[in-house]
Amino acid sequence: MSPCETAGGNFFEQLPGDHEVHLLSMILHDRDEAKNRALLRRSFEALPSGGAVIISELLVNDEKTGPAPAALMSLNMLIVAEGRNYAPAEYSAWIEEAGVRDIETV
């Protein structure tokens, strides 16, 4: 396997199980909480032991008052999609619910 491979498809239908990492970049803000929880759970279930999920998103603070770029994008998502920008505490709760304990926010 090369150092980095991509896999096409519909992540609501199937996630690759032969990869060490799933990168969810600018995906979760488009969806509501229930769909995000389900997607994260399926992702962790598909990965081998020791695998990782990387979430790359603009984060609002836990109070959901800023920073301004994330809050404004969240407002836009509420208007044009079913999601919004989420806070680190929300992602952590969803990931812990999926059974993962080693969580890091950067």
C-alpha cells in the first residue's frame, strides 16, 4: 500500500475497512447531529484496532459564541444545509459515545 490512498464512494453506505485513518474534512458541518453520530460510529467500527479518525472542521467555542468565522459559517449552514459548526465538546461526546477514549483537539 502506498503511504496515502483515497477511496471513492458514498460514506453513508460503506467506509473502507482496510485503511488506518479516515479523514473527515469539512463534511460534518453539513449534517445534523444524528447523521454525524452515525457516521462517526460507522467509521470507528470500520477501522482496524489502533486506527484513527481525523476531523477537520472550523470549530465554534463551547459557548457557541465564536470565533467569528466559525460562527458565521455555522449560521450559513443553518440556512443552506441541515448542519452547523459544532464545538469540541460536542465532537468529543460523539466520539466517546462511539467507544473511543483517546481524543485530541488541535
